[in-house]
Amino acid sequence: MTTDDLVDAARQCLGTPFRHQGRIAGVGLDCAGVAIHVARQCGLGVIDVEGYSRTPSGGQLEAALEAQPGLQRVTVLADRQPGDLLLMRFDSDPQHLAIDAGATIIHAYEHVDQCCEHRLSSLWAARIVRVYRFRGVE
């Protein structure tokens, strides 16, 4: 399994309508659904979490990521690489996920009502609070 495989799996989600707690590419996904899709497509272990709110708070999303046996935290944000899972903050608590695709990110974004890929601008880069790497990926 390579980082290219992860990014390719994320790109399978592009154009999928945004759907809170959605888990089916081509039908409906949220940002966690994209991460779940990538892990499953690449045969990586993942624990799906259900019943979360549209804007997770109180460290709910961070706790779910830390409990994933198939993820390891990258300690230096600048060491992120394509295929990594990015935890992002819009307001106070981190509440959004994206897949790093190099100069771009791939994520299900409610404001555009679909899964999209766009440039990782300085505004988006400033939202990254943690980086996670899928275990067993070269």
C-alpha cells in the first residue's frame, strides 16, 4: 500500500454529495466518510464511529482518531505527506477531516455540498491541528 493508493481512493469520492454520516461514495459522504472509504478501499483497519453531531465538540473527533489502531499521529505538522489524514478546526474545536493530496486536499465539504479537491491554501493549512498517518503505508 502506497500514499498514491490512498490519494487515488480519496479521489474516488470526488463529486459525491455531502451527507452527514454518509458512508457510500457516489451516494453520500461526510468528511469522516471519506476517511472511512479510503481506509476500507486500501484494506486498512478502521473503527467507524456513528451518532456524532454535525459539529463535534468536547474533543469527540480527536478521541475517535486517537482510538483508531490503524492511525498514528505525526508529531510535526510540517512533516505531513500525501495520503495523511488532516484534522482541522474552523472555530474552537477540531471538527473536520481531509486527505492530504500534496498541493491539494480532498474532503467532503458541506459548504459546497459535495466531496471536492482544492488547493491547500494558507487559510486551509492554518486550520490543520493534527496530522495522522495510516499505518502500513509506504
